[in-house]
Amino acid sequence: MLLGGQIANAQTPAPVFVLNSLDGNVSVVDPVTWTEKKRIPTGKEPHHLYLTPDEKSVIVANALSDSLTFIDPRTAEVQRTVTGILDPYHLRFSPDMKWFVTAANRLDHIDIYRWDGKNPTLVKRIATGKTPSHLWIDSKSTTIWSTMQDSNELVTIDLATQTLKSRVPTGPMPADVFVTPDDKTLLVGLTGGNGVEVYDVSAGTPRKVKTLTTGKGAHAFRAMGDRKHVFVSNRVANSISQIDYTTLQVVATLPGPSGPDCMEVSKDGKTLLVASRWAQKLSVIDIPSRKLVRQVNVGKSPHGVWTLDHAGRY
């Protein structure tokens, strides 16, 4: 593992980043020795992170500090901090790399920024429902979907005109969103329920198709990378469900210790990294055997988990 000013090479695995929401910092974990190498101070309540389109920076969104921390994904060195981004709870770039979108969880709005390759410029602030949670943008960069955690809704936003197109009711406390590669099927995790709602979004306005029972507190998604399966963490049930999104069936259950939240999948598709929110640990799951193989001590209320050496997002 190379940190600091050393030069990374192609054989060196990229570090794993774990966002410690209540500590206001990021744990940097060596994926070879599975030890925490250092902690990077960020701002208050870092919850989610996202790679820039040029893959030169991973952006940590600091919700209570109204700021973004840019970190080198290979060396784990802080590059810069951007301020004046109001309540960036969740964040996402459009696939065409023109737009940067944030969900303001405590301020009840979604911000759409134009991205020039380096800095975000606010174009539109859209008032939404109560407590916007997670975002997804379609493959054509035309549509944003976002859950409203406390008003139990799924909203659809037209990206070209920056207008709210539709609002449909969901089950209790909708959280993360996952959309299939063909942009036809949308999944919503119900943190206040015990499963995942499935919507047909092929015709525009989402239409509920069915609900998959996974476990209490269904929350965050992470695709396995095989363009067939997606994991969902069941925060209350302390489990992780594997969903075949081509058949819309739950096909396996994996352990999810101590309030599983965000997840990451290793590049080879064999290892699932899970933020165990209530235990202050990063849990490492072997996917083929469906077993917990180790845990790494991190900070308080670990949330976002990410590494550059990850499997595909579908």
C-alpha cells in the first residue's frame, strides 16, 4: 500500500475508503493487510462519496459542513476542499459527465450543478418532498430519480429542463435507488419496511410492479458487477439479500453484521465490503461462501464505503 508522497504503481491495490459519519473523517484501509492506515479529517457528517468523471478524485460529501473534500483515490491524499455546497448528503454525476447532482437531506431540495471538469456551478435548486435521500440518473443523462425519506415518495426530475416531472407514493422510509442497465426497472429499498419495491419506469412515470421481501430495514444497493445481480443491505435484520434483477427474485442471503449500510464489491467480484454502522467496523464478506471472513476497526457510524479497485456498477 502506497500512501503519502510515494508513487503508486499498477500492482499496488487502491486503498479502501470508509466514511465515519459521526467522527467527521475517512478511514483509509489497506486491502492487503486489512488494517486502518490513517484517518483523513473532512467536514461534519460525511455520508456518501463519488468518483469524478476523470477518475482523478473521489469526492466526499460533508453534509453538515456544506462542503466537498476531494481525495486522490490512489494515494489517499487530500487534494482540495470546495465550500458552499448546501447539505450534500447524496451525490452523483450524470453519465454524460455534464451534470453534478446533490440531495440536500435536511434542507428538502435537490441541487443540479453544471460540471466543467473541475468545479460545480449551481444551475437549479428544486424543492422536493421531505428529506430527499438517494439519487439515480439514467444512462442517457435525461432523468433523475430520488427518494423522499420522510414523505414516502419517489420523484422524477427531467435533467434537461431541471423540472419535477412526477411524484409517486412509496412504502415507509424509502432510501437507496437502483436502476437496471436498460433503464426500465427501478428498485427502492424501504428502510421502514422489510423489502424492496420494484417499479417499471420504461414509460416515464414510475409504476409499482411488486415488492420483494428481503429483510427489515432494506436500505442500500450495490451491484455485483455481473449485470445480473444486486445486493441490498437490510439494516435492521442484519443481513444482505442478493437479488437477481433479471427475474426479480431474491436468490441468496449473506451475513450483514451490526446494521449493514453502504457496500462495495471488489474488482474480482469475490469480496463484499460492508459498513457495519453500529459496530464501528468494516465487515469483509466472502461472496462465494457467503461468510464473514474479517472485520476492520474504523470510526463512529461508518457509512460510505468505496475503492477504485471495484467491480462494475451493474
